Amino acid sequence: MGGGQAGPLCVSNERMAALEDSQYTLGEGPCYDAFHAGRPVHAPRLDPIELMRWPSFVGVANEAGIGAAFAYPLAIKGARVGVLTLYQAAAGELSAAQNEDSIALSEVLTEMVLSLQDAAPVGELAAELEEAVTYRAEIHQAAGMVSMQLQMPVAEALVRIRAHAFSTSQSVGVVAADIVGRRLRLANDRNQLQGGM
């Protein structure tokens, strides 16, 4: 995770993959907060209080049957490379032992990611990390295409892609693939939006 690049490198199952992808699609959630704050984020109850913090993510997590989420930054000496996100069906805080294990696992994962990259040729991304970046590269390619088509900044085009993905209950990756494959062209509704204000 870094800048606009974000996406799961590894997930335990398809339901968790969908939740992780939803954080990228929505641009909010414990993963984002943990990465930017550089410290663990615990949400032992995805309730109305957390709904104020992550309005879209909480709804998606609740629909997926998730009652709590915990995110641990993968960081060493101030450098952040990602986040370990854990979910549980029941609401409730982690035990002290679970929290300690999660911190230890995040340290191991940080070392693993850095050692994978350390073994790669200079100037190249480690092959094991390439797939996640390739997936996100298609999203940024789609954002560039939408930017040109609709004459708007790339950041705004990415927001449009995320909004379309959310409104159609698709992942950002699926929408991006359709845009790049020229199976989808987002409408220029900018004037309609401005006229309605």
C-alpha cells in the first residue's frame, strides 16, 4: 500500500477478498486508517459509532456478516509497506494474546515483503508482488482513459470509477477491466450534476 496503490496481496478466502477490495473501492476503512496513522486500528464493534467513521465500509462489512475489524500496519523504522487486516464475525475486542500475536505476525509479514523485494533485481518489483500491482495498474490505466474521455483530472476519474463500482455492486477491478477492454464507457454527467446544484 502506498499513495494510490492499494490492494490485497494475500487473503484467506473470497469473502475476505471482497471486503479488502471494498476498502479500496470505497476509499475508507480500518486498513486505510492503520496505514496512514502508522498504528493499529481496532474496531471491536462495527456499530453506529464506527458508521460515522466509515459510513460505507461498515454497511458492506455488516452485510458480509462481519462484527469487528482490526488492522495492523506493516512498518519498520517509519517505512510502511502495507497492512494486515483481520476480521471476526462476532463483535468484541481481541484478547491480549491475540493482539500480541497480531503484532508479531505484522512484523513477520513486513520482513517477508521487504526480503522479497530485496531479492529482486534493482529497479524491478519482486515477482511475488507483481500480481497485486498489475491488478492495480489496470485500475490506473482505466482512470487515465476516463480522464481523457471526460476531460477531468485523473483523481476525479478514479473517484468516478469507484462510484460506478459501488453503485453497481462490482469491484473496482471488474469495472476497470471493462473500461480498459472498451466494454464500458462512463457517462459524462458532470454538467447534469452541476446543473442540479
